[in-house]
Amino acid sequence: MKNVIIFYQMLNRELKSCERLKNKLEIGSKVKAHIFSITYEYDKAILLSKKKEIHMLIVPWVYHDLNYELMQPFVNSNPSIYIANLHHEQIGSKATEPVLLPSSENSKNSVIHFVWGDFFKELLIKTGVREELIYVTGNMRTDIAFEKTENKEDLAKEFDLDLKKEWILYTENRDRVSICDKKEEEHIIYLGLQEEDIPERKAFILNSLNETIKEFNDLPESFFEKYELIYRPHPGSDASKDISNNVKVIYKYTIYDWIKVVDVNIVSGSTTIFESDLAGIPSIVHEPFPYPDRQRTSGLEFYPRISRINDMDESTLLNYINEIAPKKIYERYIGKVDGNSCERVKVSVLSILENGIPNYSANKMKISKKRYLRKHIFQKVTRIVVKTSLLEVVKYPRGAYRQRNEIPYRIMKN
């Protein structure tokens, strides 16, 4: 029996696709897959690796040696282990692209890379990754677009949404940047963001986000007589407390659950525009202020743009339907989308486990015991405050409180 550990980070974004991969790996093969949150269940995964031989570790990201260091307990217990990176973030701006790419030799060539399409494959090769370590599979998360998920009537009832109105989804991604503190800024500089890009990036995003919230609050009642405006914060982030009650702020369910039931998807810089475009849902870019070229997410320049939400009219939607949708812009950025991406990942994993990869080996490196101790304490304390319902009261650990919607056992508890 071959044992595989699958780590995920973002609950709503990644877990369903990881569960789908687990099921596919286990059907008709001698593979047992185990799923853990890399943030909150890392210790449990290490305990498992001491009891069972782990043949492959599938992780959401490995950008640099600090990430690679997290793999060392598994490498030490299982020297012949394979480490595979799902690269859950593969599309950025010119400024943030270096952050998404592996920056150390370990993260480049002591890791197997599953990529969505040629766009990211080309970037990896350019940064020094050996081509034989790259498997083009498509994005596992897009498979859900071909499956029946949440029912619109049930969502309407659960969130008090009017079925007679048109539903607009506003998919946010600026909220994470708006709460980025000095320590996090230093970290993304370490990852590859140019220090001189940070002031422009943060100032622009804060101004843009604040203007959007102001615009939400200024929308006339006549707007809400026609539309339901559903605001979806980025996974792991909280929406501003100042947003009008007319706007439905909803964290629950995956982006695909919502894309299937809405009439329009509006983004500022979110890559979910490719996923709504894939589904044939009118996909609009909202820019209260024009994005600086280096800060605009790659590919968004090809979609219709509005500066005010109220500017969206029939001609905007017809422009998308007649001019944009037929181009299938998404294919360049999220790869082949046919409902079989998870199957391709499965086939690749089984092939690697069966046949190996020439000249591949996971690398051993020194580890920081202090860092592992901090991670262990963080998980223990988080589990205690969640179990005792104190997290909302003490708001500590800070990172756990800020990303409390990503704690798996808290969500199950609720």
C-alpha cells in the first residue's frame, strides 16, 4: 500500500478538489491518501508519517527554502519520498509574478510541479525548473464546473436572496493586501516582490477598495430593487464592517457554487474572472481607478471594464457575450478545462509512484527547531481556543483569528 499525504491551505478554495483527488487515487489502486490542513493539522500529518511510510507529499505551495524546510520531517522519515507542488496560485501581475515562482534550487528541482497550462509552465522553465519535473494537468478546481453543486433555490433560502432579481457576484481579492502588516510585507519581499512596488501596490489597493465600499454604500435603492449584490471576500479574509446591509456578504461555499447561479461576476483583480468566463457568465472588471500596468492581474486587460458598478448596462453585457466569450481567454491562463484535470493529476501521481522520475530526489536540509516549536505551539493553542469557544473572545493567536474561516475543525464545530 502506497501512502500519500495531501495538504491544503484554503478550505473553501482547495478542499473539495483535494477530496476529489483522494477518492480518485484510492479507487482501483493500492494507494491510501490522507488530507490535512497545512496550517492547522501539520502535526497530525507528521505523527502519521512516523507510523506509516509516506511515498508522496502533495502540497499547495513550495516557494523557497523556508517552505521546503516544512517537508523535512517527512523527508527524514521517508528518504525516497516524492514532493509534488499543486501551485494553487499561478496567475499574478508583472509585480507579483516573482512571488508565485519557486526561488530556491530545492523548490525548483527537488519538487514535482503540477501546472494548469502553458502560461505557468513557460514561467517555471524561464526561472530554472527542469522541464521533466513539470506535468501539465489543468486546474483541479475547475472540475467542479462540470458537477452539480449547490441549488440556486436553496442558496436563495439560506441567504435571503430574491430569485426574482438578477444576481451579481462581486469577487474580492484586495482585502488580503489591505490588512498586510510589516512582517507580511517583509515576507513577500523575501518571496520576490520588489520593495519599491509595495508602496504603490498597497496605496492603490487601499484606495480602490475604500472607493468600492463607498460606492456600495452609495448605490440607490432602485439598484437593489433590480439586483442582489453578493460580495465574496477572498478566502481567509474578512469583509469591511462598513459595507451596507443591502450588500449580502457571504463567505460560505466555493466560487464555483456561486458562479453557477449568478448572472454576472464582477472582479477588481481576482482570477475568478477566468472561471466565470469558462462558465459563460458575463465577466466584468471593475476599476474605480485604472490599475497601474505592473499591478494589473495578467489577462484581465482583455475583459470589459467599468469604473462604476452602475455603469454596467445592457451594452456591457452584450459586449461580453458577443465579443469576449467566443475568444475563450481563460484557456491561456487556467489551461485545459474539460472536467478531467483531477483525473490527469491522479494519472500523473500513480505514474510517478509506479515508475519514478529519473534523477529526482527530495533533498535534505538543516531545520530550525525553534520554528517547528512555534508552529507546534500555534496549532496547540489554536485547537484549545477553538475547542473552548474562546477564539472570538481573545482573538488569539492573531493569525488564526484573522483566518478563522479556514480552520477546518472550527467550521465543522459550527
